[in-house]
Amino acid sequence: MELPRLQPLYEKYKDQGFEIIAVEGKRDTERATAFIEENGLTYTMLENGEGDDEVVGNLYKVRAYPSSFLIDRDGKVMYFHLGFDAGDEEHLEEEIQGLL
Amino acid sequence: MFRRSLLTAIVVLVGLAAGCAKVEEGPDPAEVAYDALKSAWNEAETPEAKVALATDYLARYPDTKHSGRMASAIIYYQGQELQDPQGAWDVVSVAMAQIEDPEQRFTAGLEALGLADSVDVPLDIATLANDLGAVRPLTFDEHQQVAEMALELGEWTIADEHSLGALELATPEQLRADYPDREFTDEEVAVRVQRRQASALTNDGWALYNLGDTELAMNRFAAADEIGSVTYLGVPNTPLYQYWGRAALSEGDVDRAIDLLSVEALFGEDPTAAKPYLLEAYVAKNGSEDGFDEFLSSTRNRMARVADDFELLDYEGNTRSLAETNGKVTLLAFWFPT
């Protein structure tokens, strides 16, 4: 599971101006909250909206999970990443360092 | 290739597990043995054990409706997990020679193509498709599978033929027929049909380009670009820009090649696939690799889009927005709990 692997990155870089926003796409509130608590995730966790407020598929055109977008200080999307395999966080960390 | 086989393996496993409770009434020994295999499968903890089960089943009952699945399981567990493609090929090829049902031979054959390629055995993809075609028309997905496999194997004529077969089936009627249980709106149908068309046109363009019909190939690419869907970052949901960019590079249209390949290499789902060709195009334009990294980062800066703001609720019921993170580096991750 990918999200817990992001927690160390968040803790390491949050003081330098790094944020994580995780949006749960399927509105499975019960399982999502249980998962968040179980894994001690402390970054921002949001739930996808419905209808016009649906963000994941309509606005960001996400077709597969997990999909991640890395946004720079100017609000521009610099990287897209599909999936989250072991080892991906090393690559991600380099990209974060490059933008900080 | 790996990804496709992995998917198949998952389908195989789900299929095996889902079938567990089913009790066959007839005394068909192949079905009795299949039921036994399903229980044993769930107990089998190692790839070796799974390979042994599937191999044993195929040896005893080579030509049943389960042959394709058995072959996929062997290809995945023995060929990939245990890294013994030759051993997997030996088992699968013997079984395939005994499979009479064109449906099963097609399924097993498609799975075995990559394997055959890795042990350097030519496997005739056209015959597999033609045999099945003699029994019933191929579906859109089957034409696509054959075309994509043929592209991978460099069988351009077959790829062309089946891309056109797929294109012919990229119609609203056919789409609805393929999903009888889904109630699509006309708009959803239109979007999906265009996706199908774009994908078939992309594949056909690459086949035609390799067959030497450059003009028609370029028309196909342009048509696919016109109707195809793109990701949030503007990358087609097909390998269009990779194929088109490589074709443009070979034709000496270096600027266009750089544009197309940059999109794919900087913002695509699989950046590594396009990057070597982008480097090639860069060298063709600039004479050397010098400055390539700077080129990548300045192009990324120039092409990157601003992330759309949104408002959503957190789990305490507070409205939160992406704009709250303005001025920070933000990872926006979309997920769901499994």
C-alpha cells in the first residue's frame, strides 16, 4: 500500500515547505478513516466530492489509482506518477528536493 | 508484456477462486479434475506448486475450456516468476499442439506469443487469429490484442490488418453490444467510441509507417490526435506521441519529433519509454547530448500547466482547498483504500 510510504517524506520535508494532499477517490469513508488511523497518516486527507464537486475523474481525469501529481511553488504540475511501487519514493524524493 | 501477463495471472487467480463453490453435475472427468485443481490451487503457496498443478492438468486434459487459463498460469509462474521461459514454453507448446478448439488456442496463443518471442520460437499470430476468425468474428478487444502483439513483434502487415478490423468495430452499436449490462448515456458511448477509434488509428499509423506508407501513416496519427482523449497533463491515452514522434524523427522532422516526444517523456505515464527517442531527436537537432538535462528542465517549466484549484471536505467536515498550499511544493495523491 502506497500512502504510508509518503509519511516519512512528509515528516522529513514539511518544515521546508512541502505538503501532501491525499484525496480518496471512491468515498469509502469508513475504510479510508480506518486506514488513515491505523497507519498514523498526518498529512491532509480529503474525500472526493460528488456530482459537480467530483474532482478525481472529472477535473483531474484520473483513470487509475494511485495517481500522483507533484506541484511546484508556482502551482504548476511538474511530474505525474502512476502507481507506487517499492523504490518509487526514492525517485519521488529526488524530485521533491529539486523543487524545494 | 510483463504487465499484461501479470494482469492475466490475476484474472486467472480470481477466476479460479470465484469458481470454487461451483459443483459440476456431469461426470466429465476434466471438470472433476478442474474442481480438484481449484481447491489445491488455493493451498498451493509457491510458484513451483502452482506450476506443477497447472502442468499436470494440461498434460491430462490439454483441450478443455480451461486450457487458455492453464497456459497463462504456467507462462506467468514458470516463465516469469521462476524465470524459466524455456521450461514454460516446452509445456505450453506441447499443450497448444493438442488444443483443437480455436477459442482456447487463440487465448493460449496470445498469452504464449511473448514467451515464444523470448525463447526465439516464431509463433504464427496470423494463423491463431484466422482460425478463430473462421469460427466467429473477432471482437474489438481481440483485434486490438492481435494488433498490439503484432506491433511488438514487428509483424506490420498483421498489425495493419487487425487495427483496421478494430477500427471497423469502433462504433456505438458495437460498443453497446460489447457491454450489454451497462447503461451508457449517448455521451458516454461517444467518448468511448472515440477512444477506441483513436487507439486503432494510432496502432494502424505505426504499422503503416513501418510498412513504408508514410503519408497515410501521418494521416492516421493526425486523425487519432484529433479525436483521442488525453490525460490531465495533455498526454494521449495511447502511445500516439511516441509512435508519431519516432516517425517524425525518421522523416527528419526533428522539431515536431521533439515536441511530441517531450510531452510523453516529461508528463506521460511511462516517461522512460519515450526518453531515449527524445534524446535521439535532441542530438539530431543539436549535434550532441550537451545541454539535454537543461533542455528537459526548461521544457518542463514551459509546458507545465497550473493545477486547478478545488474544494473538498476533510474527515472532520472542514472545507479545504488546494490553494491553501500556494507557495509550497505539494504532492497531490489520488488513492482509495483496498
